[in-house]
Amino acid sequence: MKPYRLKHKPTGLYYQPGKNNLSKNGKVYFTARHGLSEAINRYKLYPGTEYQYFPVFAQKSSNKNSKANIQLLTNNILFWEDYRYGGYEIVAKTKLTDWVVEEL
């Protein structure tokens, strides 16, 4: 299998596991299993439900404008809100159809 990354088409950013899921570089995968694998499988089983979305997370910093900064990084395409289960994170919903596999 060729190495690849997962690209979010609307923002041009890549998926990476961890506290900040979007980055300019992203993680390079070498196997068929990746960060969105489970979400894609659920979407195939239950199309048209809440499984059509994949949440991405970002770490809030002590800077009061951290939410504004991440919105600028995503070109104001994603709507970020406070993650109710983690006081130091913000979350945005992305459509699974907005993600593509980009071979390197």
C-alpha cells in the first residue's frame, strides 16, 4: 500500500491523531486503517444519520483568542464550539464526504 494522508477538502488541512486533529502536515499512514476508519464503517451501515459527521478537536490555549485563531486557520469554514466533556478542547463537526485519501 502506498503511503497516504487524509485531507479535509474544504480547509486543505490534514488529519492527525492527538489533541489537535487538523494540521498542515498531518499523519502519514502506511496501512488501510486510519483515524476515520471506524467513522466510515458506521456511515456505510447507517447513512443519513448523525454518523455522517466526524468530529475534529483542537486544544484551547490560555490565550482568550484561541477559538478565533483556529477559525482563521480553518478559513472560517468550520464552526468551532466548546467541547462539553473537556474543558480545554473545542470541537467542530465535519462531513465524512469532505475527507479524501491523498496518496504521497
